[in-house]
Amino acid sequence: MGNKIDWGYFRNGWNTCKRAQEFLDANQISISEKIYASKEKIDADKAWNLIQNAKSVHVAKGKKTIRWNPQTDNREEILKTVIGPSGNLRAPTWKIGKDFLVGFSAEQYLDVLSLWFKSES
């Protein structure tokens, strides 16, 4: 693919973050800015401020994937899926243009990233 993600919210040592980073590396996708959860907490209000104007928010949770449109979908329902048990934004979270990817699913990453990067070419 050979493209860049605008920014990422990441936890060092977190298995899901490690798998997501391996996927990005294997597909030659770099990250312009990486925010570490250990240094910056993003609670529900901050998370909503980030995603409220997004075109879409793609969430992977276990084997389930969900696509939200913050312009039309319920704020509380979206936040239930993007906020983890700590009360902060789940990691990994990636921002690409006006889209967000939360969690990790290789299939979802392939679908979303390939479409997004293709549209940017």
C-alpha cells in the first residue's frame, strides 16, 4: 500500500496494538504521529471531540466489526464501542483523513485501508 496514517493512539506492549503495528509494517503503512496511551489519556468526551466530525468510525471488537457514522448514529452507542474498560479510548485507534479505525481486525484493515488509500491516489 505504501501510505500514511495521520495519527494513532497506541499502547506499548498491548497484544492488539502489536498485531496492528505488524499489519501496518507488512503493508508499508507508516504513522505520521503516534500518541501513547501511557502519556495521554483520551476519555469519552475527548474521544467524542475527535470522532464527532468523522465520515466513519470502523470498530473491531473481538470478531465483530461495526461501522458508525457520527453524523447520524447515536453518540452513546458509538462511545460504548470505542471506549475501553479503563474509561479511555481503545487502542489501537488510527485516524486516516476523516475516518477512524478502532481496535484490530486484519480483514477490516484490508477493506478500509485499501479503499481509503485507493481513493487518495
